[in-house]
Amino acid sequence: MVDAAEAPVTTGQDVARSVLVVTGMAGAGRSTVSNALEDLGWYVVDNLPPQMLRPLLDLAGHSDDRLARVAVVVDVRGGQLLTELQDAGESPGPRPQLKLLFLEANDAALVRRFEAVRRPHPLQGDGTILDGITAERTMTAAVREQSDIIIDTSELNIHQLANLVNELFADDDRPGVQVTLTSFGFKYGVPTDADMVADARFLPNPYWVPELRPHTGRDADVRDYVLGQPGALEFVERYADALGPVLAGYQRENKSHATIAIGCTGGKHRSVAVVERIADLIAAQPGVAVRVKHRDLGRE
């Protein structure tokens, strides 16, 4: 059993062949962990009755890679989780490795969270929130004792907890941030999903060069023309450098996707050439995976 400080001993490579059971105190962050695991590509089953663990493990044990990374969020108040885990682990046939993650928090933090959302504790009945928390601690003590990983979320906000989940369970080779670089034409509108927008219209337009007009920014003659203009390479290199700390910050804040849009008038020449070059530069940055999209390349 490890606590949050020691938990990095469980690597993404280890858990890729396992079923992770997520449980713990109400209000300790099960939903946040569930969302974070989904963002990492896990197949997450929320609020699974403990009695369903055995058939789920049977399915995961015989499945292809689509169910190689399964997380199950279970409410332990039913009191059957340890029995079901033991029965599932002793069943014959191929089985993924089982790991049990328990989320807890101190009384003050849990009371504060329930009061913030103006909801009663599920076990408080006619008593107070603290009465419900005390009853739940007694009910979950045995599960906590058997857990492989215990995370105390008392001092963690939802972003810090998501970052911790990312550290514990992300694949070692998974990029920290997936960047989509898209070219576009301003006359067709700015992409609505863009996180950042840059303008390449300060460069001369190859459209007005007859021999370049039918070509695109992917062609060497247009690319050389665009990037050979005064200020073009300076802009490209400085913009890529400026994105470095931004993308590093995205990784620290667990923002796993970013869309960067670069536009020109029609989205065929300048923005295409600039996007292709910037993609090469930022792909070399640590933890960054790049996908290139040319939204308006096929338009007239």
C-alpha cells in the first residue's frame, strides 16, 4: 500500500494491463479521478455495482486492446467490495491485474465540500454531515486497509488531483499535449475551436503571382516564396519559440489538447506554408505531439 507521495511507483506501463478499481470517501474526488482517467484514454465504468466486477474482469481478460485500460468507479458503502474482489481474483481464466485506489480526505475538507454544493452526506440520515462521514469511515476502513494506492485529497483542488492522476497513470510514451495546427482563410471565418489565432496576411500573397496561383503552400515553389519574404522566417521561429512555455504550461495544468489556427486570406498559400514550418519546429518540443490540418485547402 502506498500513499499519494509514494504513488508514482505505479507507472503507466504497469497499469496498462490492469483493471483499476477507484473507490473511497464520498466527496473525496471520485468524479475528478474518473474524468482524468477518461482524458488519458481509459475506459471508465462509473458507479458499477460490486457484484458486476467479476463479469467485467472476465470481459477485460478476453478482450482486445480496446479494454486494456479499464477503470471501475465503485461505491464501497454496499459493503461487498472486498468479497467481490477476492472472488474475482480467484476465478479461473485470463485476468488483468487488479489494483485498488482509495480516495480519502480529512473531516474538515469533506464537510466543506458538502456544504459548498449544499448536499447532505449520503449516510447522515437525520444527523449532521460529520455524522455521515464518521459512519462512512467505519464502513470503508477494511477497503482502505487493502488498497494498493491511497490518495489524500484534503489539500488538493480538482486540477491538482487531475495532475496527480496523470502522473500516476499516463503512458510513459503518451504526449503531454496534442496540438492541432490548422491553416484557414479569414474570408471563410476563424475556426470556432481555436485556442490561439495568428495572422499570416502580413506576407505578400502568392495568389497574385500567376505561376504560383494554382499551387498551394505544400508545394515547394509556394513554400519557398512565402518563407523567403522579409520577416517570414523570423515570425515563424519566434512564434514557435513563444509557444514553448505555453505548451509546457498546458502540460503542467493537465490541458491535453490545443488548437492553434493560422490564417491568410483564402487559406491556400501563406497560412499553409507557415503551418507546415511551425509544425516541424514545435514537434521537437518535449511532450508535444502535432497534427496538421488545412481547413480551406480544397476551396476555390
